[in-house]
Amino acid sequence: MADNKVIAVLGSTGTQGGGLCRSIFADPSGGFACRAITRDPSKDSAQALAGQGAEVVAADLDDVESLKSAFAGAHGLYAVTNFWEHFSGEKEKEQAKNIAEAAAAAGVKHVIWSTLEDTRALMDDGDTRMPMLQEKFRVPHFDAKAEANASFEGLPVTFLVTSFYWDNMYLFGLSPKKGEDGTYSWAFPMGNAKLAGISAGDIGKTAYGIFKGGDEYIGATVGIAGGMLTIEEMGETIERVTGVSKVVYNAVDADAYRGFGFPGADELGNMFQVYRDFEDEVCNARSVDTARALNPELESFEQFVQRQKDTILAAMNS
């Protein structure tokens, strides 16, 4: 409908933004319309959004003028960056600054900034438990987003503190892997600490609940999770749902994980160590109940594994 409030969605062809777009499509009487922002409107995922009713608009996070044009006339903006495209905390901060500048220029009435906490606040400067990365960050994709919060101050913003994607089991290859003896195993430097996680699509659904809540969430920080489980508990759930006989958890040392050598191993090693060493602080910054109140369809880990069983099994056996 022409009088629907337009929500401009960054990351519309990705996990978080895609979940928000689907929520808008699923609620045709909700009063909102989807403007999907993407670098390449011709790609299949963008065309699929257009086929579902989205207005697809081209813009680039490195081009502030393109963002100003893309946000023009929008009521809401879902702002998210993708550290894993470039692995640079400084670049992520620059992109966030561009987003905030463009949102201010366009007069957007409600911005949701997908962010994370500054892990450096949990440790003294001289703490040697983990290396500093990129000269100034403990966990760049956390710390840079937290620094970028300042770019959004003064805007009508909600700071949405997200959680570890359960989808990383297949998106990042973090699922258990089948060994020569037929058993499955995975390694994390998590000890027995609980990992706050969520289905990535549920982040977008929760954001839709915040947009529907409107003014009550402007100026608020909202931390969300779909569940908080130990790696052992996650493995037991995978066994039960997929039917594999055994998932073995190897609780490796964080230094060992950082040395695994895959792209981002040092970053993830630091991240998991933060989840382990500061379990209470990380988990207390997020709420399953809050997420469920905003998104009644919130999935538990078991429901997520059930829905994605075939994809997870394919990743486990790859």
C-alpha cells in the first residue's frame, strides 16, 4: 500500500536483513514496506526480493551519497555491516559512519543499528590472556561495532545487540566434522561456558518487532539471544535431531584455536575466549525473553537444527 512506512534494509540479501524483509512480506497489514538496499540489484537474491514486493535500490556502504539517495523518504532504516567481507575493524567503523551520516541527511525517523559490545571494556589494557588484533582491538568485529555506536548518537536509534549465529555451523564451516572412525567432533575454546546464540533470521524478525514498537525503543539498547547453551549441550541436540551417533567436543585452549590457520582464526579464537572468560557479562547483556516478546516465532536451538537438519548434515559430512 502506498501509505505504508518504508523501511530501508541494509544487508537485505544476507542473513539479518533478509530476515527483516521476510517479516515485512509476511505481515502485509503491518503498515510497513520493504526497500531492499544492495550493491547489485541484478543478482538473483535481489531479484527474488523484488518478486516478493520489495523496492530494490542500489547503494554501497563505501559511498555515502549513494546511501543518502537510497534512504531518501524512508521512515525506518535497518543498519548492518559485514566485517567478514573485508576483515577490517576500521573499515567497518567508516561504513557505519557513512550509514549514520546518510540516515541523518535523509531524516530517517527510526534507525536500528545492529551492534555488539566492546570486549576491551572487560579487560585491563595490560591483560595478556589474548593478543591485540589490528593493533587496537581484542575482537575487531565486536569492538569496531561498539565504537561505531558513537556515529549514531543524536539519531532516533535503537542499538540491537546480537548474538553468535547458529547458522555459522554451515556458513563458516563450524559444524562438527566426520572423522575416519565415523564419529563427529568439533573444537572450541569455550570450556563449559554457555554460548549465547540465535538463528540469524530471527535477528531480522526481532528487528521488525522493534520497528512495530516504534518510539518506545528509540534510545534503547536491546540485547537478544535465541538460547544459551554449552557446546556439549549443542552437540547433544545435534545428535538427537540429526540421528548421528556421537558428537565429541574438544575443549581446546584459545591459543591452539587461534593457531588453526583458517582466515579469521585469531578473531574467532579471541571471540570464543571472551564468551568463555566473561560468560556472565556476555549472557547477561542478552535476553531470550526479550527476543521472544519481540518475535513470538523465536526458534530454540533444537528447532533451528530441526529446520536446517539437511543443511547441517551436509556441512558435517563435507
